[in-house]
Amino acid sequence: MRGIVLAGGAGTRLDPMTRVASKQLQPVYDKPMIYYPLATLMEAGISEILIISTPTDTPRFEELLGDGSPWGLSIEYAVQERPGGIAQAFLVGESFVGDEPVALILGDNIFYGALGLAEIVGAFTEGAMVFGYPVSDPLRYGVVELAADGKVLSLEEKPERPKSNLAVPGFYLYDGRVVQMTKGLRPSARGELEITDLNRAYMEEGSLRAVRLGRGIAWLDSGTHDSLLEAANFIATIEHRQGLKIACLEEIALQQGLVTPEEMETTLAAMPNSTYRDYVAGVLEEHQSAQ
């Protein structure tokens, strides 16, 4: 399966922070925001990744991440000329997706906990899949209603009377038909290709399923000043308490065998002195000691 990180948009809700760089380049505690969705894809076993961003910000992502080789990834880039809806990502990335299954994650979504994504992605074969996350205020979100077997009964966007308390996070799985399914969508009243409409198209043919995310899993949407601060505080609290970093791409790459210890040493040698580098050096030393 391939993966797409949609890191576009104007980011106006974070103005003036985003006048110089997109929100996905803003820090969430000690790492750029985009590290977190990249880590989610890596933990799902996905190493071929397309990053979609604006004409202005795409070169900045390329400067930050390059081709992904320090983490054993293959990263490509595509430009979304103007915001046209989340589902537009599949048209912008049509040549990357081809007819392969693909995961789409929004660049401001952060997940923490034992999601079991490697198993879920490994077992995914056809149709589409969304996730349901319990929230106390479902009026603010897209809401999914599930049958006992995980089949989706309904999808509603910010409903006045929610049929469940399960919000739909910005992480989705689709089969190889997704580009053609997207081409069959009509723009919404605001002129965009809506991800909810794409999911409904799969639902109407009976091939949309959902996985409920349970206790011990955190989903953070860092698209506002308050939620960005909350996300940073959450990450800082966990890292300070455990002494382990969340979304350290070097650590994930080494754990999953995407890079060798020797390749990690090369990466480490090119990193400037920082507490982040110290952590990566400790990870490498511990790994080598365990061999």
C-alpha cells in the first residue's frame, strides 16, 4: 500500500503563524507537525509516500524531508495549485496512486497509542475504510454510525442530531479504484471534492467499513491555535514521563528494519548537535547493544 500526506491548504486559522510557512511545518513540541503523520504511515508499514502541498510550501517540505532515504522511505511530491477538497488529493496524485491501494492522512492529524495499523493495513484488500473515534462533542465533526460487524450505516458531516459519538479522523484507506471513484464525484456547494462524498460512494455500494478506536488511543487535530498548544503539551507530557519520543522517524525506521545501523550512523553524523540528536544516538546505541 502507498501513502499520501495532504499538507496543503491556506492555514488561515493559524494566521499570522502560517504567513511564512504552512501549518504542517509548524512545531508540535519538538518536531515539525508533518513528522507525526509520516510516523503513522511508517508504523502502518507504508514506505512509498507522496506529500501534496501548495506551490509555495512544497519546496520547503523537499528541503526538510528530501527523498526520505535517511528513514528508508521513498518520498515524492506533488503540488495542489489551490484548495479543492480533501478528495482532490487522489486526482493530484493520480500518477502516484495508479491502481494501487492507498492510505490518505491529513497533515495536521496526530495519532498516539496502539492502533494496530500494520495489521489493519496488511489485511486490507478492497473497498474503503475509515476510523471512528469517540468524542464528547460529535456536533463538530464528521460522524460515522456503525453496525456490529463494522459496516458503516451512515456518514454525516457536523450533524445537528448525531447518530453516534464516533468522529471520523483524517486517516482513510482505499482500494485501487479510488481515483476513478473520485472522478465520479461532483463538487460540493463550496466547489470542493468532499472526502465525505467519496466515503459515501463506497458506503452506497456496501464496501465501506470502519474500525472503532478504543481506550488508550489519542487523536489530535492540530489545526487551531488551541489544539496546536494542546497537542504540543500532550506530546511533551508523554515524552517527559516516559523518556521516549513520539514520531521519531529515525527510531521507527531502525525498529522496522527500513535502515541498517550503519545507515543510521551516517544519518546521525550529518545531524547538528541537539537534544533530538542525543536521543537518536541513544536509540542507536541501545539497538547495537541488543544485537
